[in-house]
Amino acid sequence: MEVSVVIPCYNIQPFLAECLRSVISQEVGGWEAIVVDDCSTDGGPEEIIAAIGDPRIRLLRHAANRGLAAARNTGFEAAQAPLILPLDGDDILASSFLSKLLSLLESDPSLDCAFADFELFGAGSGIRSMQVEPLGVMTRYQWLPGAGVLMKRDLWIRAGKYNEDRVLRLGNEDWDFWLSAAEAGFRAAHLAEPLYRYRQHARNMSQGLSASDHITRHYLLKHHRAFFMEHGNSRQFLASGYWQAAEVARRHRRVMRSLALGARALTLNGDWPQGRRLLQNNLSMLLPEKLRSSLHSAKGRLSEKDKASENTSSTTQHSHDAAPEKA
């Protein structure tokens, strides 16, 4: 057996069968799939797995909901192969995913993991590509995906496994794992082919900007302080979390909270242009809809007048410059 595919599962019953069929369709047969049911309330995956009837797929259960990190750890601990792939239960693998990433890892034994591009489908579309970066860049952004990375089991162990702290159930558990891996040291390879199909729907699209991003970033900074001191800008790292949380609050029309979060971000990185935009966007939400529309229309008309004025001035200047000199 070459690969263990670990599939955390929590209330994704409508998508799980398609996910498992994509694993069964892999061009290589040396795999096992471990579905970890994190105490689902939608009926769970047992009937789906039984209907598929593939003995390479087995089911493990949590007696209580423990979160994504714990579900992955349960699957990784039960894995029998030296290579492990975390796969989200609502996503799909291209049939060549395992064969191509296995070939990539086999071509260079010093590699610890490999990942491919993401193809978005469902409520969104497009290609999402991440590139291999120096390890220190991990303090600025997470440059590997969470699911969809084929890794050596040893990397998971050296990184200290997935962090099950409750604060990370708010988000950024994947970033925490890769920061731990960066501290331990690893080598990654990227395959520029969209072989991992990432399903977008209301539940995961809403997590693009996190209302708790500032909270989890404080935790990440504390948990990896030495690494940040060596490689990162701690104040900018925290400020980015506050800006994101402020934007989420604004979208939910929580104006005072948005402004408070934005003010905290300003004290950290002094990004006044961004602060001004946030203030303007929040204040505009306090105005009645008709007044906002009128102001928007007036602004558009002023912009058109300014542009016309600039064009007239430019034409006049051009005519003056081109006029022949008198004898």
C-alpha cells in the first residue's frame, strides 16, 4: 500500500459519495481511504460507504464533535501507508492525482510533500494556484493548501501533528500545521496541473474572510513566536487579521465593531488609506438607501465632468502647442 487517504467528515452527506468515487477512480490501486466521522448529525457516512462496497474504504467515528484537526489526527494515526493525503469530503480528485504526485515524490527522495493546482467548481469556478516559497514566507501567508497535499507520514509527526486547541476551531488550523512544519523544516514540490477539485458552496465560501481571524492570528503568533521573530513582521501579521475581521463585521452591518477592529489594525500598521476606505464604507451604510444611490450617481456625474474637463484642457493645450510660430 502506497497512500492512505484521510477524509474528515462532518455533515457533508450530499457530497461524500462523489468524493469517494473519485478516490476509487484513481489510476493507481495501492491506496486505502479512511473516513473519519466527526459526530455528524445528518445521518453520517455509514450507508454511503456500505452502498459503495469497496473494502479499501473504512470508517472511524468520534463519539463527540472534536473538529477538523482532531478528525485528521485520528485518520493519520490509523493510516497504514508511508504517504498520507488529507482530502476534504466535499472535494474531488482527478483520476491522475495520485499517480502524478507519487511520481513527483519518487523523482526526488528529499521531498516531504507535493501538491497540485486547485480547480474550483460548484458555486464558483476558476483555477487556484499556490507556489513553493521559502519557509520563512509562511509567516506572511499560507502557501500550501490544507487538504490536497500528499505528504510523508514523517512530516506530520515532525510537525507535532495537527493542533487540536479549541481556539483553532475558529479557523487557521492548516496555517498552524504548516508553520509547525516550517519550524521543523521540509521540502515541497508543486505540480502546475488542476488535479484537485475544490467544491465551493455557501458553507465554505463564507469562510474566505473570517470574523475571528484576529483571534486565531494572536494564537499563531504566540504558538510560533520564535519563528516569527526570525522571519516575520508580527505587527503586520496581526494587523492583517484585524483588517479582515473588520471587513467581515462591515459586511454584517456591525458598524461600531468594524470601526473598532479597524482602529486596532491602524495602531499596528498605520495603513491610513485602508482605514479611510473602511471608515467611508461603514459610514455609507448608515445612510438611507435612496441617499446612498443619489450620492453614488452624483459622484459618477462629477467624475464624468472632470474627465470631460481634462479632455477639453488637453485638446486646447495640444492645439496651442501645435500652432505655427508667426514670422
